[in-house]
Amino acid sequence: MEFELSQNHKQVLELVKWLAKEKLRPLGLEYDKKEEPIPPDHPFFKEIKQMGIEIGVMGSDDVKSESRLKSFIGESKEPPMIATLSILAAEILAWGDQGVFMSFPGPGLASPPIRVMATPEQKKIFFDTFKGDEPKWGAFGLTEPGAGSDVARIRTSAKKDGKYYILNGEKMYITNGARAEWVVVFATVDPKLGRAGHRAFLVRKGTPGFKVSRIEKKMGLHASETAGLLFEDCAVHEDFLLGGEDYYKSKEGFKGAMETLNMTRPAVGAMAIGIARAAYEHTRDYFAENYMLNAVSPFAVKIKAELERMKRKLDIARLICVRAAWLMDMKKPNAREASQAKAYAPPIALDVITRCLELLGEEGTLEYHHIVNKAYRDIKVFDIFEGTGQVQRIVISKRLFASKGKPVEWGENIHGSPN
Amino acid sequence: MIDFSLNENQDLLVKTVEDFAKKEIREKVREIEEKGANDLRKKVFELGLGGVEFPENLGGAGMGMLERALVLKTMSEKGDGGTTYSIFSFLPALYSVFELTQNQDLIKNGIEGKTKITLAKAGIYYDGVQTKAKIKEKDKIVLVVEEKEPQIILFFAEDKSGPSLCSSSEFEIKRKIFRSGLLSSPAYEVEIKSFEKISDVQTQSQNWRRFVARTQIFLSSIVAGISKCAADYALDYALERFAFGRPIAYHQAISFMLADMDMLSASLEQILFKACWEFDNQKDGFDDTATELFLEALEVGKKVTSDAVQVLGGHGYIKDHPTEKWMRDFQDIINAFGSPAKFEGTIKNLETRI
């Protein structure tokens, strides 16, 4: 057992910290005030693309990913621990600014399903798009106006017509959806089949019938673009059905794609910690500069105790997220732990930020404390996207039931009630 | 490098304790609560679990606080937390001797169970830990101990020169004290007749912090075990108990409670391991982390033991099930060396860290 980062990881995270502080933080505050997403042609994107930083590139090719990481952190006898390092980096980038972090160019959330489901040809076409000097984005389209947590309810239809699938429907809350070169779109060939009827498609920007219907005005995360997408008789060639027809004959394949959530959920938890840590550190430093941490007035004593509690909760939340990622690095099952991380961290983060605002009181509305107010608006969605806190509790309880050899759901076909 | 796994020796230790707890404790919880845990303590000494964290030259096993925490947590989780506390309630006394006086004979005899040594409870406060008495000539020193027939009573007291660790072998047991939990460790009021100061605390701040951290880890390990155990017991019950046409676990109101109990007990376990690792590796801020662990144990234990009773409903409230016992025991364990609330405001470094 060990709770210390390797020297290599420390070095990487120092670099990430520099990026978060010097680049992400000022840009995030600027676009929070503007209440609009950073435009795709902003020089920042080109700058970080030139630095070799993209989201979702890791894993596009396992050999390349590893050599890429090695070139970044140097040769080491230790295992690279990609998942652990990634979520620690995610926390720091979110500490800089989560909205800007989510706007990073690269395959983004489209990457995990492509990594798991796509054919080698599809992978090549997709990942080659991101090779040039120009920043490009990928996006992931699952949620619809009428279907979020209950994925089985998606209604975007895919009807086979010769060598094409005709997509009709609407997608919502799609991060980077309007600027994406490729969107992974989930649709159903028959809503009655539930998950068995689902198909995933790679849809390229500019495909006839594929439109951006709206850019959302949100409570927070202003720097990040959240789009609504519309598909009206959008014809997608069968070559762009992710994994090909055979893939969907086995239920396991699709399940595999869903298991990529076991990586992203701890990362979302870590991001929430990053946002809350930014608010916490600002508040702590503010009170320290005002000589309140060693004072003896009742309010000063309260401030110190509150800050201690915030620090404790953030450290524990981080520990849970890191453990879920570590299990993934060890190639051990982590569904329960990943959901624990996602269920635990965001409410803790919201609680920390709220307490910061409460301690700052009316003063908290001043420009000087913008970061705390921004964090309050940014954080709430973390208990919602990637599976709400309630969905995580459903996942955890199902795993608990399974650990006792019991069915994960109670259905009509299960009997046993003595009464 | 980050690593959450146990090594082979630690796995073996956990397995040994698990077997012992299942066989000797879980099935006999109510009997032990009534008759006490003295017989079990002897068996634990025979198994060599009395001093796993002490150096080999003092009769220990030369392991660390992580191994101690694994013993306590596992025994509480697979057996019973109150019983575990009763068996190991001599440890804080040994910690005080080990960190503050280094009296080797006393430690050796304590580890082997040859000398019944106990650290007295109740009294006044010093630097976040309860001290036991003010030393003035006319004062009558009355303390609380958890041994019926102790041979040596240790206690903290202070006079004009500051706080000291004191030792007494001349005292009088006055009466048994009523309390809600930890009935397998009956507590007695004792009047000290004579004593000697064996260590000046004030000059040993680092050792004092180590003593406090050890005691916090000791208590929190048991609470971590109780929390895991209560969560698991509630889950088993909820999967069997029917209401409204299905086991209650399949109603979301209950399944969400079960998920939260699982999540909270897992979180406590992780910070317990982290606190032990920092302590064993003498990391800066080990005392802060031990205090955070202790405060978290307070929150988690309170929520999980109470929720376990709630999930069992009326059955949780009566003595047919152990959940009511865990709720009672938890409160007396977490308060065993004074209110945890007094540690609030004592964290020195407010920088978050892995």
C-alpha cells in the first residue's frame, strides 16, 4: 500500500498545473463573464494543439498511446498508470477551468466508444482526422430531449435503406456538438427492442440532414459549448455503423462500450473536486490574508473548523476517485467503485463551494471572489451528467445485490415472496 | 507510486483474524456482551495479535499501524466492534508508555497480557486529548477505568509544571458505571490513592502527537469495521425482508440507503489506510490525517449504524439482531477518549493533498 505519487507523475502534474493556472484559469473567467463558449477559431486551441494536448487521443492506438505517454513522462520501470494519472490531471485542469478543459480539441467523449466498438478502418478514418495542425473536435451524442438516464428510451431512429441508414431524431446536451468534425450518434432500429435495438453511428459534420439546432444557454460552464443536434432524413453509409452489423449480434459488445463509463465516472468525480478546490483555496487564502485563521473570535473559530472540514472531505473524495482509477489500471473490476466516486464527489464539491459562499457572505458577491461564484454555477451539473447521483446509487445497489448472488432487479418473473 | 493493495503477509493476517472473528465472536456476541471478553483476550494474545505494531525486541511482531488497523477493522467487521474494543482496550495504555516513557518491561508485559494495564478515562482536557485530573494536594482523584481488576492504572494529569503521564498501582475501585454501549467492557469508577509521574508530556510534542494519532487510528479502525459490518448486515436483511410484494432492498428508498452506507463505509476504509500509511512512513502531517480520519469516523459511524437500525425497522431496535448494539457501541467507542469535537480546529496544514 502506498499513497505517494511517483516522481514521473509529479513532474507531469506540475506541468499540468502550470497550464491550468496560466492558460485555463484566465480564459475561463473571461468567457464566464461573456456567458458564451470560446469560439473554435480562438488561438488558444491552436496553441494547445501545438503543445500536443488533446482530449481522447490516449487509447486510439495502445502502442502509440504508451509511447506518447513515455515521451511525455520519460522512460520508467514503473507501470504508466494511465487511468490514475489521467484523473489527477483532470482534477488540476478542472481547478484551472472546467469549461475550458471541456473545450479542449481532440476526439473527446467520442473516443471511448470508438476505441471499444469501431472496426480498424473506422478507427483509422476517425483518428486520422485529428492528426493535422488544425484543432478538431469529436462529440458523443446519446442524450435526447425525452431520454437521459434511461438510455433504453432513445427515439432517434435508424432505418436501413440499401447501403445506408436513415437517421431521424434529436440529440441534446452534446458537448462540442456544433464544432465537432465527427459525432458518435446512438439511434434505435426498433424502440421495442430496448437496448438490443441500439446502434451507434459515426456522423461527419456537413452530412446532409445533420444540423445544429441550438447552442444552450447554461447556468455555468460557459466556456464550453453545449449543443442540440437535429437529424432529418440524414443518410449514413453502413460503413459508418460503429463496429459493423455483426457487432450488435452479441450483447457483450455493447456492454463493453457502456463499461467505458467506469473510466469516465471517476474522472467526472475528480473534475468536481478540482472545481471545489479552486473555490476552497481562494476562500482559505482570503481568510489567511485577513488574519482570520489564527484569530479567536467566534466567527474566526468557525471559519477554521469549516475550512478543515472542506479540506478533509475533498481529500477523501479524491481518494475514492483515485482508487476507482487505480483498479482500472490494475485491470480489476471497478463498476461499483467508479459509481461510488461519481456519487460521492460532486455533492461534496457542491457542499464545499456553498460553504465557501456562506463564509464569505455578502462580500462573496464582489468581483474579487468571482471564482467562487463561478464554481457554484459550474458545479451543479456534475451530479447530473455522466449518470445522475441517483443513477449511480442504482448502479451501486445493483452491484451490491449481485455480490450476494441476488438478481439486480426485481421483476415479474422473479418469485419468492412468502406473502 | 499509488498502490491500494495489501501484501501477502497482510492478506494472511486478515484471513487469520477473519477466521477467528467468525468462529469466536460473531455467533456469540450477546453472550460476550453479558460475560465480558476476558477469555477472548487470552486467545488473542496466544495468536500473537496483542502487539503486532510494536517492535520485536519488545515482544511485538514488528509490523505497523496498518497491520494493527487491519486486525481491528477485520475483527470488528467479521465479528463485532464492541467485542474488539473490549479485547484491545489495553492498547492506548501501551501506546502512551511506548511513545512517552519507553518503559520496556511494562510494554513487554502488557503485550503478553502478564500485566493488566489500562489508561483511565474522563477528566479534563489538554491539547486536544483528555487528561484525567488536576494535581493539587487536596484533590481527590477519581477516574474511570475499563478493567475490573487492573494492576496498573495510567492517567494524564497536570500541575503547575504542566501535564504528565502518571502511573498508579494503589487505588480503590468504587462502583460500576452505567453506560449504553460497550457492555462487554464494564467501566468502573476508581479512586487513586497514590501515584507517580512517569513522563513529562510537554517536552515531547512529537511523541505526544504520535500517541494521539495511534489512539485515533485504534478507535477509527473499529468504527470502520462496525460501519462495514452494519452496512453488510442491513443489505442481507433487506434482501430477505418482504414488503409491498418484494424484498425491501428492491424499493429505491431502501436501495439508496444501502448504496450510501456502502459508499460511506468504503470511504472511511480508504482514509483509514491512508492515515496508517502516513503514520508508518513518518510522513509530514500524519497527525492531521489521523485527526481527519477520526472526525470522519465520527460522521460515518453515526450515519451508518443508525441507518442499519432504520433498514431493519422494528427488528433493528430489538436485541434479536446486533444492529442496535452496533449503534450503542459506536457512540461509546468514538467517545472513549473524550469528545472528537475537541479535535476540530487542530489541523495545522490546510493544503489538500493525495
